[in-house]
Amino acid sequence: MDKKYNDLIGDMIKKNNYEYEKDLPGKGKPLPKDYMEKDTLQHFQKIAKDAGFLPPWLKLQKEISALIQTAETERDIKIINKKIKKYNGICPTPMQRSLVSLDHLEKAKNIW
């Protein structure tokens, strides 16, 4: 039994895909040679870097570094350590950092 129905969403997707495909720059042209030389991850990383994309953990790393450079009080250190804990939870394992203290602030400034 074949039911007939209006697939409004499906029709819109088909229409938009057709219109989008005809305006793609480079359509019908060969891919650049370096496209096939790299693996998919390297290719993605290059595209992301060229577009100015930073992973959230790198953004947080830069923020922590700036905070450490201006930290003066225990309250500042508590805020920084809270951000370091968040950073350690989202960054690759080898990039994890230890918490900072007011006593070792100068060392932390050099590390971060």
C-alpha cells in the first residue's frame, strides 16, 4: 500500500542542494595535488587553521596565560586554578598542566 504525502522538508532540501551545487567555486575542476597527499585529519587541520579556528582548549589556554601574567592575589589564583581544571578536562592529555600557587607564580608565568 503506497501512501502519498507532501514531503515539504525533503523538497526544500532537494531544491537547496541543487541551487547550492551549481554555484560552488571550483565545481568541475580537478582537486589540488596536495589534497590527496595528506590524510584527512591533516587536511582538516589546515582548513581550520586557515579559517582562524581555535579549539576551545587553546582559547582557554590563551585566557589562562593572560590571567597568570596579571595575577596578584589569592582570589586571582583561585579563578585561574578553576580555569586550569576546566582546561585539563578538555585538552589532550599530554597538554595538561598543574595548578598554580601564589608562591610559584613567576614559574607559572614562564610555563604558560
